[in-house]
Amino acid sequence: GLPGLVTIWEVGARDGLQNEATTVPVEVKLEFLDRLAGAGLRVLEATSFVHPRWVPQLADADELLTRLGRRPGVRYPVLVPNERGLDRALSTGVEHIAIFAAATETFARRNLNRSLDEQFTMFEPVVTRARAEGLAVRGYVSMCFGDPWEGNVPLDQVVSVGRRLLDMGCQQLSLGDTIGVGTPGHVRSLLSSFTTAGVNVDTLAVHFHDTYGQALSNTLAALESGVTTVDSSAGGLGGCPYARSATGNLATEDLVWMLDGLGIEHGVDLEALVATSTWMAGQLGRPSPSRVVRALSGT
Ligand code: HMG
Ligand code: MG
């Protein structure tokens, strides 16, 4: 059966903006986050404490977090790749971080400048220190459903990377279809590979990019398999600068529309969210790719 309640993990300010050609001013990002919170979203991935040369769009992470007006009941996780990033995050009062691993050798090299094995050496002290400081830690696994350089990615390779992150101390895994090639049968197979390996489905989240238009179908398959945390991005913004053909994430509005139809609770005010994405599209100078945003805003 389907869950009664889904937690939406909103990645618009991080995944959504990291790939934008024009730099979004910190004031606009702050307003974006505040409007998303106002629309009822309770988990807002805010930014990344990565190397500013690697992701110039998020080079203002320290200033953003310092100036962020945190609302009660809202979590503001940030991406952290290494100890330098953790130091920066801790000094701005961050309470929730996400490390981000690759399921493939090539993407580990391209995204993290590490081999598949070396990435764990980089993450281990981050997770250990973060947990000791009382932070919550999510672990992303990228390229779970296919890799632009390596093609098919074996299920057991994805599970093995995920297991290592959990054993390290990550409390949740987000399974990323970074380039949006997955389909519902593949989603079912991967999730059942995890549960067969002893991973509780409650610790799994899904992170779909909509490159091939499969994100919503994949989400439904994940919900039917027991997943209750879904990553999405307001207006369907997003993409990874280090992965060819990574386009926008599943749009939060498209997700909310489907959840409404299924009678699944989510806590989001769709009208306020569409207004936010329409405003953000104006800031970015291009229309939202979300079908629901277009339908409801008449654009
Ligand atoms: P590196 O060049 O190997 O770094 O990059 P290093 O450890 O050799 O350090 C080199 C210099 O960088 C040092 O300075 C460090 O201090 C500095 P120096 O001593 O030479 O003066 N440095 C830093 N400065 C500020 N903040 C830091 C930091 N780290 C090192 N955190 C590194 C390795 C991991 C840093 C780099 O590869 C990187 O920043 N990668 C980030 C790539 C990224 O953000 N990709 C997008 C996010 S992943 C994604 O989108 C997928 C996801 O959405 C899920 C999905 O869709 O599947 C999550
Ligand atoms: Mg992503």
C-alpha cells in the first residue's frame, strides 16, 4: 500500500541552483528559502560547503547560513564533502549535513577528485565528527540507476556503497538518479536489493532527476515499495555540473499534485509554492520546466 504521509526533502536552493549559469544573489536565495518555508516545506537543503571553485554558484554558503533566518520546525541541511567543509558548516551553526558519495569510479573522480575507495576515507572523519557533535547525517549515493561514462550500474555495487555509508554512521540514504535514466522496474529492483541486504526501507529516500520524464513514475514505484522521503526541487530546477545530461530534479509541484491526487499528506500549500517558483523563474530569466507550475500559473 501507499504511505499516509510523505516528507518532501526540498533541494531547490542547493541542487536547483548549483548548475545555474547566472549567479543568484544571496538576498534572492534567502528570500527563496523563506518563501519555501512559508509554503509549508519542512526540510530545505540550503547550500553546499564545497570548494568555491568547483561550484561557484554556491560560493556564498558561509554568508547564506550566517544570515539565514531559521524558522522553528524547519530543518536546513547542507552538503559537506570533507573536513574543511564540515568546519565551515559548524561555524555557521548547521545542525544537519549530507555527504555525497558516488556509486561509480568515474563519477567519484569527476565529482570528488577521489577514487571510489578514497571517497570513504574522505567521508569517514566527517561523519564521525558530525555525529559526535550531535548533527544529523544523510548520505547520498549518486549514479544509482546509470552513469553517463560507465553505463549500467550493478545493483550490488550501489547497495555496497550505501551499506558503507550506513556503517560509517549515516542515518539516511538518498538514492540518486543523477542523470534521470531510471524507470519504475529498476526502482523496485534497487529498493528490494537494499531491503534484502538488511537495510530498513525507513532509512531510504529517493532523489530523481527528470531528464527522461520518469521522475514521477519512479516516485510512485518508490512509494509503493515503502519509501516515505522524496527529494524534489521547487519549479523543477536542478542538475549537476559534473554529470553530463543531468537536468532538473523532480519538480516539487508535480510531486505535490500527485500526492494530492493519491490522498497522501505532505503539508505544502501548492498555491504559495507555485507563486514562489514563478517568482524564482523571473529571477532566473526563464520559465519553470515544471508542468504543474506552467498549468497553474498560466505560463
Ligand atoms: P580537491 O581539489 O581534491 O581538494 O577537491 P583538496 O582536498 O585537494 O584541497 C585542495 C584545496 O581546496 C585546499 O586548499 C583545501 O583547503 C581547499 P589549499 O590548502 O590548497 O589552499 N578545500 C576547500 N575549500 C573550501 N571548502 C571546502 C574545501 N575542500 C577543500 N569544502 C572536493 C575535493 C571534494 C573539495 C571537490 O571535489 C569539490 O568541492 N567537489 C564538489 C562537487 C559538487 O559539489 N558537486 C555537486 C553536488 S553532488 C550532486 O549534485 C548529486 C546529488 O544531487 C545527488 C544526485 O543527483 O545523484 C547530491
Ligand atoms: Mg541531484
